Amino acid sequence: MSAILQKVFLSAPKVGAITARPLPSDPALGQILVICAFGVCPLEGACDGSELADVVLAPPLALTGAAAGYVKDACDATYDPHSDSVIVAVPRALLAISAAGDVSIIAGDPAKSETGLQADGAGDDASFGRLVSVAAGRSGMLYALDHTESAVALRRAQRCGALCYVSTVHEYHIDKGDHAPRALSYNRRTDELLLGANAYMHPESDARVQGLKRLVAPNAMELIAGGADSNQPWPREAVAAPDAFFTRIQFMSADRSGNLYILDGSSLRVLTADGKISYLEHRLWSYRVSEEAWPEYYYWFRDDNVPGSVAALPGGLVALWVRGDDTVQLLQLERQAEALGDEAAASGSSAAAAAACGGRKRPHSSLLTGLTADMGALLDGRLGEDPDAAGFTAADVTLVAGGEGGGEARSFPAHRFILGVRCPYFRRLFAGGFADSAAPRVELPETEPEALAAVLRHLYTGDPGDLAEGLLRPVAELADRLLLPELRDHVAARLVRSVTPGTVVDGMLWADRVGKPLEGLLRRLVAYFTKHRAEVAAQEPGGLDRLLAGASPALLKQLVMRGARQS
């Protein structure tokens, strides 16, 4: 069992969810957010190497947008690196909190209070029964568990710019006495969507066995852990994933190193890179709750029914919350968990893969990889080399980038249908009824060709590719022009990760010139500048003068206010 080095309890009223995201001022570190009666509150001081006794619940984030009032109804939350936003599940809708604090509705209708019905559809045409869990996958794909009285559906929300289409991936019919699946997590390190679900009837005990499954096809799940006899004693040593027994998987959360933390009944467990599941602590909170003290909540705290949530940072810091309790527990674990996760990253293996494949490396998302390769081949024109494919792979529009100021123009053959479906700018252009709507060429003279190449690769494959540092700003600006806020925010997050004391002044002045679309990025750069003022002065002696000469009044006000808070 991994040792718990420190443990503290923080008071937080009416918690709805907790999650982890990169720290805005230093994305190399993590930050835990608690969504409670106060709002969305960061845990200040909770990062690697922290003394947990110094951690406090910071004031809530300033949220804006017409949907901000619905965040208080959160039942789960997760971080989506593709859009650099926190995704919040409320009973009838999915919300997104951007890096700038703007809250928008992704799908569903959060105002609905009646018993919901499940219906696939786009945007607010989609409806949910009762969302209980959400996970963010690759390229902005979202997954959610949606409950009704007799069934649980795994729903997928596929976003394309400002549009979102919700579809049902898998459905579980709940028999009398069954526990409805409620735990869902996406392990970004291993590229796996994981579900805590009823596995099958055990042949000896004739009882429904809990298990851990992964999505292996668009609508198929595969058991990878669990299924042992429930009569076995509590194991004090780590066991192989297939030999584990689960009481009831309530919640799961993977850290950036690939370790999967599992809230199982009243215990906290971890699935690590060697395919072993171990207890971090057994009966973690049963001693804190009694039927006499909290009769209205006692049912929820029995070993077989303890809903709550977990958020984990890669350094071994884990935050726990149990429904019905106004307390968040912070645990600092020994560094072993992080080391195992880093080893998994280096070797390209995963705990789930080792469990399911007997130690053999599982193919990396073969279905998605094949789709991405085909779409990339279509963009590059390679599919047209097949005589049988020539009829449906021919490009029907040419985008022309550059050509102003003596620069060389570059042409990109493309497909109207794909551009229209994937990009709101082109959809409006092609459907606008103007003279150039049906033109075979679209001129983008102020566009850097390499930036357009990256945006097109994103539109076709969901991935802009490995962008050189000099391309990050042009791609972010072009993504904003083409009404692709998720790509813009994704590139902005990469800009923050690449900033140095020698480049932060240029970055702030550029984001200041772009204006409102990059307000969130500008705030993060200001926070970085304030934290590293001494290094900036040493590495760029004239930076402060350029900042004072070129910054807008709004930026100067931010710098002054941030500096005052630091003093």
C-alpha cells in the first residue's frame, strides 16, 4: 500500500464537483478546483511539494456569460486541454468554462427541471435524463454518463466549432437490485475511455460483479479489471487488475502521469503502470459518518454506496470529496505513484493495456488512428491516386494564402463539404448566396501559408500537428478569424506553456493587440510576468520600457493591479 504522507480536511459548503487543471500562471503545475456554494474556488497552495496545512480555499473565479448561474448545479467536472476549458456536467446539460471565465452551454438545456428524456441531436436539441459524470477525450470529444429510471447511457458530444452533436454510444439496462454505473474517466496518457460498470454474473456467487471497462470501438466495451470472488479478504498488497474485486466503483480520475485513482465503496485505490491495483486507504471515511450523527446521509456512506469525486495531480496530491459531506480531504501520497506513471509514459505502456493484453502493448487507438490517416490522405490528395477513389476524393475548392507584400502565394486544394461542416466561417461563406460563394477559389491574402496548412490539418484530422514556436501566434489569429475558438484556445495554452522571461513581454504586447479573443491568454501572461519580474529584467533589460510604450491602458491596469496583489 502506498503511504499517505500528509492529510488535511478543508471545509467547503455544498460541494458539487472537484477537478484538476493546469495552473494558469504556470501550466507545468496543476491546480485543483472545487465547485461549491461559493462558486468555482481554486485550492491555493495545492501543488507539488506543498505543505498541506498551508492550503486554503481561494475566492471563487469571476465567471461571466448567460450560463454562469447554472454552474452551482454541477454534478461532475473535468478539464479539456483541447479547448483549455473546464467542462461541467449539470443534470440536463454540459457547460464549458473558458480560460477567461466565460460560461457557455455546449449541449442540452440546463433550465429544464422536469424529469429528463434522452434524445440525440445538435446543441439544445439534445436532451439528457440526468447526467452524473463527464470525461474529455481526444480532440475535444466529450463523454457523459446519463441516467434514467431504468437505463444508463454512455453519451458522446462531438464538437465542431460552436456546434455540438450528442449521440448515444452504449446503453445499459438496469435490473432490480443493480447498481447503475456512475464512474467515467479518460486517461490521457494511455488514450483510453474507462468506465466503472457491472461486469457480469459471477459463476460461483451468482452476484453481479463490478468491473473496470474501456471503450474499444465506437459502441463496444471491454472488461480489463475486476471480476474476482467477492468473498476474498481485503488484500493488503497490490494485485493484478484482473484479480481485483471492487465493492462499487463510484468515481475515477487519471492524473497526467497516467495513474488512475478509484473511489471504490469507502476506499481509495490506484491502478498504476505495472497493471496492479492497490489500496491507498481502506474505509477512508466510514469512521467519520454514523447513522445517529447524519441519518439523512447515512445511506450514501455505506460501503456499497459512496458517491463523490476525486481529483489528482501528478506529484501524488489527491483531493477527495464525498457527497453529503462539506469537507474536502487532501492527501499527499508518497512519490511512488508519480514514478510509476512516468515509467509508463516512457515505455508507452499503460496499466489497462497491461491488464487486458497480458503485458503486451495495446495498439494506440487503432480506429481513430485509421480515420485520422484517411482524412490526412484525403487532404494531401493521396487518396486520389487510387483510380477507384477518384470520383469522390477530387477537391472542389482551392484556398489561396499569402501573396501580399511580395510574399509568395500558396494554393491548398480542399473540399467544400468538409470545410463547411468543420468550420463556421466557411459554412457561412459557402451558404451566403454571394457571388464568391460558389467560386472555385477563396483568397486569404493576409494569411501565412504555414498557418493555413496547420488549420486545414486540424479541420480534416482534429490535430494541427506539431507547431513550431513561430507558428503559434499566426495559427491562433487565423483560428480566431475562421471562428474556431477551440483551436485558438488550444494554441493559446501551448503559447503559455512555451513562454519564457525573455519572450513574455512580446507575448503580452501581441495578445494585447489582438484584443478580446485572447483575454484569457493575456491574463495568464500577466500572471507569469508578475511572478518572474526579476528574471524578465535580467534577460530583457529593455522589456519594461517597450511594455510601457506599447501596452494599452487596460493592460497597464492589469499589471498594476496584479503587482499590488503580489506586494
